[in-house]
Amino acid sequence: MSLKIFLFSSNIIFLFIYKYMSKKLILYLFVLVLLCSCTACESRVVNTFNLIANIDSTPPKLKYIESTSEYSVEIVFDEMLNNKDSVSLIFNGEVVDNFNVKQNIVTYFRKEALIPGEKNTLNITVEDLNGNSTSVDSFVYTTNNNRADVLISEVSTKGTTKNCDKVELFVTNSGSLAGIVVSDGFNDNYNDRCILPNVYVHEGDFVVISFKDDTMDSYKSENKAGLSSNNGCILVLESPSYNADVIDCLIYSNQKSENSEGFANENTLNTAKLLVSLGMWENAYPLSSAAVDSTLETSTRTINRKSHDNHFFIDRDTSEDFYITVTSGDTFGYPNNQEQYDD
């Protein structure tokens, strides 16, 4: 249809509706006709109509994905979704249809259990109640319903080639390590981390993670980047998921910097503040004054957790839970050296 014919037809329509419709509605329709006379007609008309009618034209946004069990995954969006027919889901490369849609949540069910701690990929396309659609590529780690309980028991942040940076965990309750993360930051902001495999451990076991190349029989971090020597945070997280709970943490500082409340950089300070807000560490100002003092630490004078007979570890979420052991007192993989360094 040519532009002249289109405008002529539009004029006839306007003459017809002028007598029966309000002037405000006529004005809206006139705007639509003008938009139709230029390129990208369809999209502009739809957007203008949505604006006039106060209809949402923004596609749904993914809030989070969570493995609720070894047999189910929840995919949560920020608004109500259309029916199941408007959703497509690919899980680990396979098109699946065993899911339901309720309000803003898509729940995927499996007949076979996923491996605890395993990374699963997915692609999902959804549509909101106004027909706005979006497609998301993401991943989710399978929940570990038999997770071991662990505490940070020994740390070295000033490692050498011979004695690299390491973190030791003590198992306080038997279970699987699957998916547990040992990291220098939260899952959306870290330099290095280790995601532990699906290995069953017993109460009293020690688990060692190396953050540099090391000949020791230990788990290795992803980047082998090492830990911050003087100021940093070490976190043990329940899983690699974005909203994972913190199992344990350690905040350390040499408390010498005049910047960022003694931590020397804002990233470390912000991580420490978040740990405090979660109730995982005591508060103070400057916050570095509440951290474990790393000044006297070396590659063999490590940060150790206090304990009663190397079995009942003290966990009050304060710097008083830890001490610097004597020179050559590092004991990764074995009970801690109870002797404290005296400057």
C-alpha cells in the first residue's frame, strides 16, 4: 500500500470516528498514523501504543537460579510470567519440558539426581504477561544436601616457592565437600577460589587448598593467583551460587595503611563490611582493628585457629579466635602447633 492510499484511508477512518470518539483518543490515533508513515512502523506503533496505554514493554529480568535439591532447580524472574507454552528450557544441552511455571518462577524437575556440586548449564526463554520476551544463558550448581561442616583452621598468606599460600579447613561434622567454595571474596567479586569436589570427609579430617603451584597433596585454586599478603578476607561459602551462605571466614590486616580503614583498598574493606553485616565477624572502627593482625606472619609463621586439645576449635567470629604460630610452626594437613609466636 502506497503512502497516499494509506493516508487517504486513514482520513476516512478519522471522519468516521470523530463523531463517536473523544478528542483525546483521536489524538492518540493520529500519532499512530504519523508513525506508520515512516520506517520501522511496526515497532514504533507498538512502543507508542504501550506508552499511551501504560503497558509494560520491558522484558523479564533474571533474579537468580537456585538448585533447591538434587532433583529440582528454580529459575526466578522479576515479574509474572506467561504460561508454560511461552517458555523453552535447555538444560545441559538437552531440550526439556518437565517444568512448571507459577507466577515469576520456573521450576525444573528431574527424574535422575544431579551430582552434588556439579556445574549445570542452561538456556531459558520466557515471556511476561504483556508478551515481552527474553532469553538467558546461565548456570547453576547442584545443591549438596549432605554437606560437611568445616572451619578455617590454618592460613598462610605470605607464601614462598617452597611454602606457598594455603588455606586449611578442619572438618567438624562428616559429609561431602561437593560445591564448598574457599575464596578471597564473594562469588561475584573474587581474585581466586577453589570449588571442592564431591569427596566424603569425616569429622577430624583436614582439607588443604593451595593458592599457588605446590607439590603438596592438596586441592588447587582455579587461578593459582595467591592470597593478598597483608590485607584480605578468606571466605568459605556453601556453594558457588550467587546467594550462597557463608560457612566461615577470616579477616586479616597489618593495620598500617591510612586508606580504606586500614585495609589499603576499597574492595577488601567492602568485603569485610559485608561479612560484618551478615554477622560473620565483629565490627569496629576502623574495621581493620577488628581483623587478625598479619604483621608477624611469615611463610612458616602461619595464622592458626585456637582450639582445646586440637579438636574443639574456638569460633566466636572475632580476631581472638586466631593466633600466629612460631617460626617453622606451620602444620598444614595435621593438628595445629599450639605454641604462639612471642615477638
